[in-house]
Amino acid sequence: MIRWLALGLPFLLVFVGLEIYTHSELMRHGYTLQELQEETERLEEENRLLRRSVAAAGSWERLHQYARDEFQLGPPREVRFLQRKH
């Protein structure tokens, strides 16, 4: 009986230790995965906002180019007004 206990106890301790290690590693990887998913969502949102900003900048540039080409519009010139004295 003691012989079986002497053989079984180390096996049981190793088995329990491996189970605890496996569980802790799974938990660690789960937290890492969650952090990476949150970072991915944040970066995708930032990318969406940057694309919108670039698209808006591009459309304003096209609008300015169209106004210059079609209507010969440009930056306002300095105008002087003279006041008549009566």
C-alpha cells in the first residue's frame, strides 16, 4: 500500500502541477488575445477616420481645382475703395 502511494503521489502532484500550468497559460493567452483584439478595433477605427480625412482633403482639392479651371476662380485679390469727398 505504501509502495503504491509512494509511486502514485508524485504522479498525482506532477499531473496537478501540469493542469495548473496549462490553465494559467490559457488564461494568460486569453488576456493577451483580448488586448490584441481591442488594439485591432482601435486601429481599425483610427484607420477609418484617417481614410475619411484623406477622402475629404482630396475632395476639397478637386473642388478647388474645378473652381479654378471652370470658373477661373482663385484667391481673392486686394481691393481698394476710394471715398469721394463732396
